[in-house]
Amino acid sequence: MSKRNKRNMPEDFEAPVPAWAADWVGSAQSLTSGFFAIQGDLNQPFMQWAKSALHDVDFAPELVEQAQFTDQESIVNNVYIAYWRDDNHKNWWGNPAVSEWWAGDERLNEGVGYWRETFNIPVDRFETLLSTPNSHGVANLAENLEGPVPEHAYPGAARDRIPVSTAEDLTGPEKVDSSNVVSIVSDDGKRIRLTPPEKMCVIRSGQDWGHCETQERDFYLNEVHPTLIEGMTYLTENAAESRCLSMRLMQNTDENQNKLEQTFGLGYALDIFAFEEWAKSHPTHLKIFGTFMGHAEQFAENMQLRLWHEVSVLQKNAGELEYINCHQKTGLLPYC
């Protein structure tokens, strides 16, 4: 069973709805998540790299998903999401057939942008939560789920589910700038590599309505999903106030870029407290929570909506981000 604590749990608290979590004991000591994207029209070089590197080489990721979103400059981005356990990502990226494609000069002159963001996280700096005992995201790599777990649905619950929070202050920097984001600029500014700040919080928070019957699907899309879009938009457009560095709301796709009935927000914040404060008190999240509770109350034991998230707090030098020909509003580029 994973190590959790109840430091932030109110006395005599009982969660209003059940939830489950991935149990990493015996499954992994660390995890790596990677996001690999093309900013602009899909092209053969990127698709061929993805087909080979993400599936056909040694140490290829154990789990690969695809998604799509339109960014702040109205450009469509197609994204591959990949996960590895333990040292497999390091061995994978060490393969020249994988990494040299990104380093090639050809990438600078193909009329599109490319970006990749990878994070290595020991499991004691990581937590997952699922609204049903059905795995999503990285939880698919865990041998077991545990639950229902009591540590959820109260302020600070995510910290309580991160084992290292009992021994380490997870407070991040007040702001992100050149003092805590290491950047390497080359090729006349067309290629920028960044190391994210220590304690940066990474969240991937998903919604799956593909199993819902018509009435529940309509309720979710008409009542709940619009509040999610409103909340993600606030985080995207109010970095200084929210301390959220980047937020992208993506829609999952199949291998042919057909949209699925699943979305997720991929967000980076100065620390876990930024997301915690937003969840606890900001009107946009209170509206999300309120509409979801209305959804849960209406459909009760017949609810088929599946919600989930994964949250990590980075160590120093625990990630690498690279942007090639990308516009200045991409990822962490505004802060380098």
C-alpha cells in the first residue's frame, strides 16, 4: 500500500464520493512522463519518428496516448503522451535513433514547431486519483489500485497523498525567471532547451465521458464541461495571479487523429500550493466542483463519468523541455 498521510484532513471527515489511487509498491521506483508535439500541420518526418521511436525500438514507452489542442496563437498542436518506469526512459533517449532526430538541423526548416517536455519523478513525489476503479493515464502502469481511499475532496488532500510531503517543504519559488529556469539557446534562437524550476508542480487531470449514456453525456457536456473550460481558461490567461505557468486543455485522439470523448488539462505551476489555492477558493474551481457534485447526485450509482488526475512535484533538474521553432507562448518559453 502506498504511503499517505492525513495531516490536512479535517477531523471526522468523510469524502462525499469514493475515489481510488494507483499503488506503486512493487510496480516502480520512479516514473517518467513525456509529451512530444508538433506545432502546426502534421508532417511525415514527425509521424515517422513517433511511429518508430515510440513503438519499435528498445525501451520504448510502456504506454502511449495521443491528443490535440489549439494553442493561444490559434495553432493546432498534435501531442504524443508517453510513460516509462524506472530507468527505461534514460535508456530509450540514449538511443541515437530516438534523440538525434530532435537534434537534426532539418527540424529548423520544416515550417512547423516541435516541442518536447519530459519529467522524471520518484514515486514518493507523485500521486494519482481516480473517480472509479478504472485506470487512466500513468495509473495503467501500476500493478494494483487501492481504494476507496479516504484522503481526497478536502484542501491539501493531494499533498497528503504525496509521501514526501511529510518530510519536505513543497513550497516553490515566488516567480520563475532566469534565476531558476536554466535555458540553453542555439541556432539563432530557433532551438531553446529549458530545465524547469525545483518544486514545480505538474498536473494531468482527465475527463472521460465515453462510457456515459445519452442523458448523462448531455448533462456533462452542457453543465459540467463548460465550467471546466472556464477554469482552464482562467489559469491559462492569469499566470501572475494564479501562479500557474502553463495550462493546456487537450482532447484525446486515436492514432488517426479522430477525437475521442476524453479530455485532460496539462498544467505546470510554481508549486502544488498554486493549484491547491485555486481549487480551494477560486470561483472557477468552486463552480467546477459544484457542477460535478450535481452530476454525481443526479446519476448516483448509475454514473459512468470517469475523472482522474496525476500530480507530481519536481526535484531539482528533474525535467528537460525543448522548443524548436515554437512561438513565445509555448510551454515555459515566456519565462526564459
